[in-house]
Amino acid sequence: MTYALAHGTIQWCLLLSTLFAAGMTFTVALFPLTAVFARTWLLPLILRTEMIRNRLAVGLVTFAAITVIGLGGWPLMMGVNG
């Protein structure tokens, strides 16, 4: 504010401060609204898709395990000495 006052741009500084305050207010309001949305809409969706999520989780864990084994075995298969 002191810099803006010294350079005659106090209106821009006030506008910027107002926009910062509006952004913070929007963020604070958006968080609980998102929580309510997640509770009312996403929770029933999650409950309906439990079997699909479990199968997908098993597939992802299996893929991750095979990938880790492959990455660990790659130097051994290539004959790289460490």
C-alpha cells in the first residue's frame, strides 16, 4: 500500500486487495460446498461401484507388482554388472 500510495496507484492496490479477498472468500465457500457435493452425489456412486473398484484395484496391484519385478530384473536380464 505504501508503494502504491507513493506512486499514485492506490486504486489499483485497492482493486487487487479486493480481488484477493474475493478469491479467499470463494475458496473458503467452495470447500464445504464440494464436501456436500461429494457426500450427496459421489458417495452413492462409490457404493454402487464397489465390485468394479475392487476388480480394478486387484488389476492395478498385479500390474504394479509385475512392473516392479520387471524393473528389478531388467539389469539382471541384460547382464549389467553393478
